[in-house]
Amino acid sequence: MTSTAELLARRNLTIGPYSPLFYDEPLQFTSASGVWFTEASGERYLDGYNNVPHVGHANPRVVHAIAEQAATLNIHTRYLNERVVAYAERLLDTFEPRLDRVLFGNSGSEANELAIRIARQLTGHTGMIVSDYSYHGTTITLAGLTTGLQTAVPLDPNVRTLRIPDLDRDQRPEAAVLADALAELDAAIASLQETGFGVAACLFDPLFSTEGMPRVPAGLTAGIAERVRAAGGLVIADEVQSGFGRTGSEMWGHRYAGLDPDLVTMGKPMGNGHPISGVVTSETVLDAFGSTNEFFNTFAGNPVSAAAGEAVLLEMAEHGLQDRALALGRTARARFDEFAAAHDFVRAAKGTGMFLGLDFAVDGEPAPGLAKRVVEEMKARHVLISRIGRDESVLKVRPPLAFGEAELPILLDALESSLDAVRR
């Protein structure tokens, strides 16, 4: 087995040193099953972070479906294929009736790029509205509206940003916080119109994950959608992190957030690690776009990808993973609230379902150093989590939805011990 130090040196000489790695001392995993990793040392680590293996690492149903279909037929969508159509039908059944068409892709970045392209064509505008700390992908268009990662690409001139308020940090009356946020949005829309860009779309993750899962005022997402549509734009919901039952109470994050989108994008958990993504929209939108574009993607919507996606939905249904996320999430959130009450450096518990966090602050100021220490303490206890937010001061606990009753106490006990260790 190659040592971690040697493999890191080889990685830097090939992939380069700029692709980020987790933790002060990187981990080298050799296998994974369910919600458990095995490291090169033979030690096991509980996965409390990754949403890509949504129904569990190396899930047997997904592995079998991929292998069986790959051994039978894999083609692009210029040929008819029953499996691809059946998967599209099954996926669309999870959406509200008006969202009844799907375009497939290979990644969340590709899905968001396509959604923006559709919005710009249908509206005749190019202006985009995003949050001022967000990430939606790696294409040149998406790099030009990225605000939540370091990038040498400047913000595109046709992009305006909106600060997403957090009631856990802003102690003013909720109505005042909402009014200020919507006034900022009105100014952004007016600026795009005055400069001739107009409003093509807004693009938001319904849970505002990268932003640190802020507790937003009631009516914010509905107010955003109303104003963007009044300006002639479309509403895009990025469900890469918040979809597929993650909230527990809803299959899709936009339903949880009260957002009524024109286009929904998805990726990562869709194929449990197999590269597949999608843009779900309405017949009206697809007809307006498709009738004037011969849109085609060689690998998108192939039968192997469809087999993986179908297996994920079947696994979720058979094992009740959304209901499990709701039940376990309630238990976990109650403990997170207790942690927040017990530690003066925890400002608030965050999240819903199986997407939770703790916001760290000292004397009212974000405390990213404390968040990092807790992440490393958790790693030392063989439980993996991360951190998010503009200050990197919010813990990010977002395990595979295969996470179960047996694993939850392990994570919660490790978190309690890690918080106590940091306090000392």
C-alpha cells in the first residue's frame, strides 16, 4: 500500500497542489460500504458528510443496476430506450404536476449551465441574480457568478448579488430583516434593467447551503420569486445539495423553502456517484427552448446512467429513506439545540432533516478556528464532517441518507466529546 505521504507527493506532481483536500492530515480511503469508509491504515471512519453516495457507498442495488446495464447496452439518446424513458417518468413523478419535462446531463455544473441558457433564450435577457456567497458549478458562466469560492474570474458585469439574511445573526424584528433583503433585491433588479442586461433568472439553493444554512425570514423565497418574475425573469432552484429527501419533510428543497421554480437542477446524489444530472421544467418552457435548439448531449441520459438513477429512487422508496431522514433529523436537531444551549461559543443550531450544523461565534463574531478544531476533533474520533459559510464557521453535517439509527448516536456522541474538548 502506498503511504499517504508518497501518494500526496505523486498527486502534487500530476493533479497539482491546488485541488483542495480535507483535514490537516489527508485521509487515503481504500474502500467504503454503506456509511463507513475504510482507510489505508485499516481504520474505519463514519461518513457524516457526503451526499454523493446518497443511498450508501457501494450500494448493492446501484452497483448491480450499473453493471447489468453496462453489460447489456449503453447508447446515447438518439436511439429509443425503454430504461431511459422509464427513469424519466419515475423521476418526474416526484415533482409537482406542472414540472413534467426533464433534460439530462452529466454534472450539476452542466445542469445549471443549461438552465441559465434556457432562461436567457426565453427571456431575451442575460442578467443573473445569485446570493453573495454561493457556488453553483465550474463552467465559465458559473465561474462568473461564483461568490462563495476563491476564483480568479471576476464577477460578470451582468450578475447582481443578494445577501441572504440570517435571523440567528440579525436580531432585528423579522419583518425589518425581510424588508431590507427584498429592498436589496429590488435595487439589484433595477440595476440590471438600467444597464440593459435585464433579468434572465435568479439561481438559488433552496436551503442556502453554501451560505451556512441561514434561518431566513418567512416569505423571503416567495418574495424573491415574485419580484424576479415581475421583472421578466425565471426562477431556478439548485437542488444538488437540498434535494432527494434531504430535508426529510419534502422530497425537494424548494418545497420545503416555499419556492415555486420554473427550472430545477440536480446532480450529485442523483446517481449515487455515477455522473448524471438533470434539469426539470415544464412542457411550456421545454417547448419554447427545444423547438429552436437541436439540443443533444452524447453521454447525458444514457441507459447506464438511467439505471443508476432509477436504482437510487427504488432504494429510497424501499427503505423509506426520506422518512428516516425526517425521524433521525428531528432527534439529531434536538441534540444540536442542546449543544447550542450548553456551549457559549455556539451561536445556534442549523438545518433540517439530515442536513445540520452548528454556528460558532465568540463575542458575537464568527469563530472559524473553533469550527475547524471541532472538525479535526471529529476526525480524530473517526467521524467525518466539514464546515461551510462565508466565515467557514458553521459545521456541515450532511451524511448519506443511508445513515441509520445505529450510526446517529456515534456521530452525536463524537460531536459532544469534540465540543467538550474544544471548550477545555
